[in-house]
Amino acid sequence: MRFIFPILLLLAACSNPSGKNEESTEYSGNPVFDGWYADPEAIIYGDTYWIYPTYSDEFDKQVFMDAFSSPDLVNWTKHERIIDTAEVKWAKRAMWAPGVISKSGKYYLFFAANDVHEGEIGGIGVGVADQPEGPFEDLLGEPLINEIINGAQPIDQYIFKDKDETYYMYYGGWGHCNVVKLNEDFTGLDPFEDGEIYKEVTPDDYVEGPFMFIRDGKYYFMWSEGGWTGPDYRVAYAVSDSPFGPFEREGVILEQDDKIGRGAGHHSVLKIPETDDFYIVYHRRPLEESDRNHRVTCIDKMEFDQNGKILPVTMTFEGVPAKPLK
């Protein structure tokens, strides 16, 4: 009998070789931080995760942007008013959907403002800062894109760095999406080889919120469809061999769950460095809320099948486990 207890200890160690209490794993929880925030743009700078969302409220109250940083996806620090309409003189309202990137030691925040329509001042602007938390200064003093081109309202910009280090920007609302090539210092647009400045790349059922990433040499183009104020808002995607498409719709991978939340969409994607782990960062409307502006930022696992197709995302209240970057 004296050998039974050591044997049990050995078996326990083999079943949990780390020796850690598996129940002690911390999870992000959903929403990942408090407050009304939508259109989250997630990115990794160094050993820190960042989320740049829209402050979700009435258009006339959307006059600033906050950011959030975390070492592990669980513990988040709020950075208030990283940019606002006091700095961006041409912006009056409806500051939306940050798109962020770093280059040559500078941090850039692209944003839309004014819910611009034909003949109005507004559209996509660019902020620049020396650190991820800002404060961001207006780089141009005017919109980078003001006009309605190919029917696309200039909103919801995503900045994509291709394999050859060319920077493209995908953008557009009102059911149309354009891609443009950014110049070296993000102060303007360069023409494509055929001389065009704007290329329309709109897939079937596209509404807004474009996003692009590369996996196994393939270009995954994602977007939101449906109405952002309703329960049918959702995320779909396409796969192509080129950043310019053609983008043939594969299907929906994120949508409402009557037990979790509605209006799930306008997302971004995080890939953990040196792994094949992907997370989708998105907003959704809590079940108990009817206010169209009450949206919260969430994060869940995004996985692929053996053929590289994105599997439907399961929305959760738990979120994702802690994932330190160092």
C-alpha cells in the first residue's frame, strides 16, 4: 500500500506535465474592456497588443478616439483622447473606424470623419505620432480622400502592408470597396502600374469594414455586410491569389447568436507571432440593449479547416486565454 500514493502523484504529473493549475488560466472576458466601443482595429506593436476602436455614440458626440493596450489580452490600459476634433480642424463629428500602422519609427492613425456625402468636406484623414498612444497630430490638415469614388463613401479604411512592403489602403461604405496605393510618407496616393489611382474590388454582398491578411500565401479579404444598426450585421470573407482579387465570396463566419449578442461585425484580426493562432476582434450589441449605439468590443478565437477555409466563429462571454507576447 505504501507505493500507491507515489504512483498517483506520478500519474497526475504525467496528465499535467506543466505542474500548473489548469483552472487558474485567465481569460479576457467579453467585452474585453468597459464602455461603448465599436469598429475595433487590433494590432501588435513590439510586445504589446493594441486596440483602436470607434467611440460608439451619437454622431455629434463622436469627436474623439481612445485606445487600449495590453501585455496579454486580459489586462487592458485605457489611453484617452489620442486624437480629437480640436486637433483635426476639418473634422466636426462622426470620427470613425481607426486604421493603424507603424512605419520608420512613426505611428499612423487613419480615420474617417463627418459622415461625408457628395459636395461636403470630410472623409479619410491621417494622424501621426511618435508613440502608439499618441497624441496624434493631423498629418495633412485636410482629408487624404474626400471624394466619392466608384460609389464608395470614404470611410472604414484598413492599411495593409503587402509581402513586397507596398502599403495599400482598402476602404469604402455604401456597398462599394476601393483599394489605393499609399505613397512613401502616407501624404498622398501613388498610381498603380496601369495609371489608375482607385481600383474597385467590391465582392458580393459587401457593405463596409474591409480587412485583409495573408495566410499560407493566400490573400484573405474580409468585410461586414447587413445593416450596422440591426441584428443581421455579420462578417464574410473571400480568398484570392492577389491583393486585387478577384474576391469571390466564400460565406459568413461571424454573425449574431441569440444567447450571446447581436449585430456582430466590423472586425479586425490578430495573428500571434510565430504561431498559427488567429483571433478575431469585433463589436457586438448586448442582448439586453436596443440603442443602436451601444456596441462593445469583443475577442474570440478564429480557426481554419484543413483546406484553409475559415470556420464559423463561436462568440463567447469568456473571450480568449491570456497570451503574453514576452
